[in-house]
Amino acid sequence: MRVSTSADVKAARTDDEARVLQATPTGLLIGGRWTAAADDATFDVLDPSTGDLLAKVADASPQDGARALDAAVMTQKEFSATSPRERYDILMQAYGLLMERIDDLALLMTLEMGKPLAEARGEITYAAEFFRHFASEALQIDGGYQTAPAGGARFLVTKQPVGPCLLITPWNFPMAMGTRKIGPAIAAGCTSVIKPAHQTPLSMLALGGILQEAGVPDGVVNIVTCMRAGEVMEPMIRSGKARKLSFTGSTKVGKVLLEQCAERVLRTSMELGGNAPLIVFEDADLDEAIAGAMAAKMRNMGEACTAANRIYVQEKVADEFGRRMAEAMSGLKVGRGTEDGVDVGPLIDEAGRRKVVDLVADATSRGARVLTGGGTAAGPGFFYTPTVLMDVPAAARMTGEEIFGPVASITPFGTEDEVVAAANDTAYGLVSYVFTNDLRRALRVAEALESGMVGLNQGVVSNPAAPFGGIKESGLGREGGSNGIDEFLEVKYIGIAL
């Protein structure tokens, strides 16, 4: 059975684009072999900047998913017995290969996801760092030994791999969200089945090839690509063969997955939606605040769960902040991510752009003022112009929904108590941002904000060495840091009588 490659797609593209696409596998990775889906089914991967076809990728069936999970289950016992040093070596080899091929991998990501090449290179570096971080964590899995308080016995505490894992990754960070899950799974000694988003499967498939080169044993990392995620993943979840699910995506889907996991009491890690407030107090350094707001808002064209969704600015400096934010946003170059000097690429698809259009229309109908932008960009592709809205009311839909686009929503506020209450008035709690030069206020507000992460005078908080995750409906568990590997380990207590 022949597995198609991206070389089968005829399109006018640069030599580098054609070479990178041709080198990327498009089949399923099951048990160490690249294979076609049942009945040779495929789906199309499109370039969001043009709508052109990039590749036809294997469209897995539930039976393909079952084969992938069986491969992970079959390999689990042997892989869990490997030494921490062996797992360290695999991850460090993969880290080196990612960095060595950063330009090709960045180009591939830009083609399928749209982000500018500079951002794509940054994501590959970020993705590689998860492998390097968790390589060291593999060598530091600890336990304990103590005397029972009443004497006569000893307590031995050890940590063991949780078992075969199901990993579901989103389209907005197609490489980094994969390594953030695969890294700790390998470090802990767990096998896995990964299901990338159908919009951006190519980055994960390229990563699968790199992991094979890095020495990952057959069956340890399996990849299934598909259009019908629910049909493929639900049987695997309900089978009881997997012992953990790690999901990054919407809160709506996360709740469905949690219900499915409950039947077999699977361990879960959930990195779900966000509604991040960014608060600028009147004593803040406005240069620092604008730079931070641009970073928090415009990373990935605003298509990030950590994006500043609600920008609250104290009344005394609100007009100046809005003017300077509009200047910064209007100076951004919009275009295809492969072009020189482009700052803002397309949104992922027409549905994503339509949502942004609707949210902006709703806000302006309720009294928000457009300081810059406010419309779709001309030409093919799913572009939206960088936009700043002023005086966005609490009743606007974008106050309660993720915008997931290049739209800065600004609302003036009066007092500290008022803005903290507004910031916390959401079902979500992933990240918050605070800009102030008052140390006492900074600590007071950071502690009062209901979110799993807080950025103080900075617009980017993500770091492989730090625990990433939220509270409330933004998720469960943590990824990254030393906490990240614990999500893939079970604690075992052994009582020893003397």
C-alpha cells in the first residue's frame, strides 16, 4: 500500500517550499512504521495565506486509532524499563535535530499555520527547549524513605510511569504543544498516541520523523492524523487501554473529554481556553506597558490562549495608551508569513476570521470606538487587519469570549478594586498581566487575580522551566517545569515491616 507524500501535490511554490513539503511524511506513524489510513483515506491541508493545497494527509479511522494504541500498549512495559540516561539521550538527540533543522521546520510551520517565519523559528526553539528541559528531568525522578512515626516500619515512596498516554495538540502552536507533552512522556517512561489538529498536522509528522532519527523505539511515539477527531479518539479513551489523556484546546471540547475519561478514571491534563486580562495602572512605564501589551496581544496573530483578551487601562493614561497602541498596531505589516518583513500572517481559516469579524461588529454596535483597523484585508487568504478598539463595554461579546485574532480590546477603569473585580469576572483563569511600578500593588494584585499564571511587567510568561496551566475552566494540571513530568508519573508507597 503506497503512502502519499506532499510531493504528490502539484503547485507553484519556491524550491525551498517544495523541498520541505516533499521531505515531510503524510502517513500515520504506528509501531515505528509509516502507513496509510484504512481505505487510503486522506484529507487536505491548506495554506491559510492563499487557500492553496499543501498536502494530502492520511485520514485515520477508529480502527487505525486502535492499532496505534495497541502499539503503545505493547511497547509500554519494555520502554518503562529503560534507564533514565537512555531517555535523556533520546531527548537530547531530538533537541539537537530540531535546532539543526530550525529553518526547514519553521518554513513548514509557516506554510501550514500562517505565522511569520521569525515567529515560527521562535516556536521551534521553544519546542526544542521542552526536550532539553525534560531530558534533565528524566535524571531527577525522585522518591523517599522514612521511618514510620510509631516505629517498627519504614515507608518507601517511588514514582513509576503512568502508562500509555493519549496526547491531543492544537493548531496554533503545532510543534511546541507537541514537545510539551511528548517530552515529559518520554522522560517518565510512557508510550503515547498523538493526535495533532487537522489544520496543522505536518509539523507533528515532521517531528515524528525526527524522533525516529533520535532513537525513539518503535511503538513509543505513534501519530494519528484525522478529520473526525471524536470518532477516532473516543474509542481509545473508553477502551481502558490508555491511562492518561493530555489535551490542549477549547474548554468546550475539554469538558466532553473529561466526561469520557471519567468512565475509566483516566489521569488528565487539560490546558483549555483563556480570557486573559492585561491591567495597566497609571504609574506604569507606558513604553514597557505598550511593548508588553503588543507581545501579549499579537503573539501568533492573537491566536493564543495566553493572548491579552481584555486590556484594562487606568483612566488617567487610557487615552494616551490607546493612541500609542493604535500607532504600534497600525505599523505592523500584514502578509504571507514567508515574505520579508511581515509581522502578521493570516488567521487559521475562514471560520476563525468570521468570528473576529462578528466580535468586532458586536463591540462597535455597543459603543466601542475603532482607533485603527477594523476589517478584513484584501486578497486571498484569511487575513484581518490589526485592530484597536477603545471603550469596549463589559456587555460586549469579546469581553467574555476569546477573540483569537489581532484585535486589542481596551476598557478604561478607575480603582484597583474595580479592575481586580472585572478581571476576575470570568469563568476562565489561565493567565493575567499587570503593569505597575508600585511593588506593593504588584504583589497585592498578583495574589488577588484568579489565574494560574501572572506576568508582572512582561507580556510573555511561557517558559519550559516554569509550570504552565490555569485554574477554573482554563484547565487542570501543569505542563513544563518540574511539575510537568509529575503529570506522567504515579506515586507508589511501599510499607516495609521490620
